[in-house]
Amino acid sequence: MNQLPLFVSIRGKPVILLGEGDAADAKRRLIERAGGICVGEDDAKARIAFVAIEDRGAAVDASARLKSRGLLVNVVDQPDLCDFTTPAIVDRDPLLVAIGTGGASAGLAKMVRQAIERILPARLGELAVRLQSAREGMRTRWPDGADRRRQLDAALAPGGRLDPIDPDSADRVESWLDAGSPVPEPNIVAVDLRSADPEELTLRTARLLGQADHIFIDGPISDDLVNRARADAVRHIGAPGNDLPPGLVIHLRLRHA
């Protein structure tokens, strides 16, 4: 991962925009859509800037001036001058999906965005809003944070009560919370890896890593592969013992062919 994805709140805040033409207009729409206020170069309160100047020399000069003031700068179609890039966006407000290529290919990011647009229901944002409203109710029903996360993971899983791909899931949040379900027992799944290359993970292994609560790393398995798991999954070195932690436990073993 060569860039750190971040969602930055600019609502009501000044954002410098330099340039004219279609590219500048596109950036203006993006800024205003996020609630930002487009301003000129002299605004001292701005913290980020967009440069949409076609002439390379003029864009380099503008970027240097802004960076010397400590601003983070995006220069349209000049990834080598950018402190940050703007992703292709799938908007299911308040849920946003951002697709970036680090400036390698905006066209590729656009095609991936269009593919995701066809999959995600229009009401997905409503599901997010209702889950936010149910947050206190979830804390009351499942006081332990790990239990709460496992319950939500199960509900949001494919075919679950709140499956995000089901357009009617938002209507079932209250009934799901009222019904509840037992806390899942420890469940251990052994995964035999034939390669330490993360690009050779099977779809099943990638799905399990994305759901695991605990990961036992048994053998010389690279961080690049383990990092395909959730960031909050607990890592353990070695094989699991008899006293298993609750939730989904993945035992990763490297077995060379």
C-alpha cells in the first residue's frame, strides 16, 4: 500500500482551487459536493489545495508556492506533484466507497467504480443510518465490544439479516436488534497456505481473513499476507492451544507444495 486512504471533512472550510476549464470545474463540483468552499491562493486559512493548470511549468510553480506554506496539494493529471490523489467515488451517503490507483490510471478507477455501482443497492446509505441509530441499542444488548462486533458481522454476512446487498436490509435493523442471538462459540478454521504470496490467496481464505477475530500465524508467513485480514483482528504467533478465544479463529499454516 503506497498511500494511506483518508476521508477528510471539508464542510464549511476553505479549499484553494487554481485553474480554469473542465478539470477545474470538475474539482469545484467535487469540493462543493463535500461542503467545502472554493477560495483563491491568498486564503490563509486553507489547508488543502487543488491545482488544475494545464501548463506543466505553471502547475509546478503553483504547487511549490502552496507546499511552501504547508498545504497539502493535488495537481490534476500530475501524480508526481501530488501530496494526495482524489479517488473515484461510489456515493451511498453516508457510506462512501473510494477507489484509487495512486494516480496510475483514473480510467481504471472509473471502470471499477462503475462495476461497484451496479452491485450496491441505492438504499445502502439508509442501512448505515439505521445502524448508527441502533448503536446504543446494540451496546445495551451486547455490552462486550467483541460480542457486539461478531453479532454485527454475522448479520451483515452474505445471506444474513442485514446483508448489504439486499435492498430491504434497512427495514430489518430494528427486528434484528429486538430478536438478538446467542454469542457465537469459538470456531477454529485451519488454513493451509501453499504459497506465502498474498496474490495467490483463494477467495475462501481471503473471505476468512476478512472475518477472523483472531489469527494464529504458524510458520514464516509474511506481513503482506497477514495484512489482508482486518486491522483489528488479534495476531498470535504459533499454533493455537486448547484455550481458544471466542469468535472466528484462523490458524494459518504454511505448507509448501
